[in-house]
Amino acid sequence: MSAEGGAAGYSIRFTDGGPEFACMPGDTVLRAALRSGIGLPYECGSGGCGTCRVQLRSGELEDLWPDAPGLTARSRDRGFRLACQSRPHSDCTITVRVPLRSDLEHRPRQRAAVLVSKVALTHDITEFVFRTSDPAEFLPGQFALLSLPGVTGDRAYSMSNLPNEQGTWSFVIKRMIDGAGGRALFDGMVVDDEIMLDGPYGLAHLRADSTRDIVCIAGGSGLSPMLSILSAAARCGPRERKLDFFYGGRRPADLCASTMIERDALLHKRVSCFSSISDSTYAEPWGGARGFIHEVARRSIEAGSDPTSKDYYFCGPPVMTDAVQRMLLDLKVPVSQMFYDRFV
């Protein structure tokens, strides 16, 4: 591929002789690799976690977010770049320090998506449903990148529904204070508006080959992928498998997990749902648990069967996912049984 790139894109090569792939105009190195079936390591896909770090050996990469928290200034000086925030301006050679995955079930791609409904679930959580002309192909627990009007850069949101032939993509999204993506979705978009949807992405999807009991832990928008994972788990695997879901918020008005579970008769039958509030100053009557959700989950896990006999899926604010990970490591749960995508 010529160094001029143009419509043909640019070639990205690996120093260890791995497969070469083309990065088309407008794409990032990470997205281009995944579209080519090359499993570069990543988690959030939006510059926050640093998992997709590569080292530039030759060529020119445009840094789309020079201040992205996933990479330190010292690492940048040493030639490291975030593949999710790097757009080539020439053919490039990069070094990746972990093995590439080759088992991608669904390669991400872009398509137009039309907003068909938006339903408020709480004062700051809304379910947005989009429709595409092609089937919605993804693994339960994965996410998509939405290109929103007036917003610089795509925003990552996890699907709450199951893959389907009808092209329905549902997202349960919490409005973040001062978030440009939230303003575009909550205030700017109306039914029949069209955006670009790019996906699927994410490695914290349901492991359908496992028969272990499942524990899901979430807060905020982390509800969305947990609904997808639990919906799939309730419909496959052994019927005797336990499905526990722990969901936390500051106050009762922030909670909608049990309502969402009750919408699905099978989930209502199969899933044990536990809600907790973390605001210690809340003095009104409340019949659920109190405390941070990882603390509530720990008490239940320790009171049950061997913690290492379960699979754990979790999603939420970084401080929550970090606390859950530390808690599970303290309980001697193998890392191979923890599944989460780190978002900022």
C-alpha cells in the first residue's frame, strides 16, 4: 500500500512479523485492526484505560486525544500511543507487547442507526432504542461507539438487549453532569433522528461455554451490559445455574434494576436481584441494603458457596470497578473468572 494512503488507506505492520492490515481514512489503528479480524488488546476503546497501548517504530500517527488519561507523558515521549486514539498519516510499524487475539466472533463495522424510542427509567437514566437496516450482531455484554451530533469523538455505550435479526440496539444510559454525549442524547435527539453506530466492541461478554454460577455487579449505566448478559445466561446453560445481580445507587430514586428485571418474565423468575443505596444521610424508609454495592455483594458471596466457583461480570464507574476487582482478588477469585471493560 502506498505511503500516500488516500482512499486505499495506510498499511500497519508489526515488528514481530504479525499480519499486516489496512487503516482506512478516518479510522483509528484499533478499529482498523478489529475490522480486519486482528485482536489488538483493548478495553474501553475511548482513551481511558491504556490497554490498547502500542509503540510506534516508524511512520506518523496523529494523536486524537493528546491528554487521554490512558497514557502518561513519559510513555508518549518513549513512542507509545493509544491505538484507539491514533490515526495514521503514513504507513506505520508498531510493536504490541501482548499476544494478539484471533477469535473475534463479530468484526465491528459502521452503519446508520435511527432512534426509535427513548424512555425515562429514573430521573437521570433513560433507555434509548435504535434500529439499523441490518441484524444487530454482537455478544451479550459488548458495547458500540455512537457518533452523536455536535459531539467531538464517539461515545461508548453497552447494549442492554440481545442480538437480533430485527436490527434493534438498546442502551440504558445514565446522564453524566457536564457530559457532552449525555446532552446530545438526552436534550438534542428525538425519535427518527439518525446517527452512526460502530460496533460491536468489548471483551467482557458472556462466556457461553461456562456453566458456573454468575454474579453481576453494577452501578449507573453499568446496568445496561448486565441486563444483556443475564438475559442470555437465563436462556442458555444449565437451568439450575444461579444468577445473582447486585446494583447500587446513591438513593432509591437512582435505582431501576429490579424494574428492568421484572419486565422480562424469565429474568424475573431466574435472577436474584439485590439493590443498595450508598448515601448514609438518606433518612427515609428503605427496605433494601445500605452501603457500597461491592460491600453488599461481598457479604452475600461470603455467605454462599465457594467464591471461586462463580463467574463475575461487573460494570460501572471506575472507582466501583476497581473496588469490585480488589474485593474479588481478596476472595481469591481467579482473574480468568472476572469480566469487565474499564470505562472513564
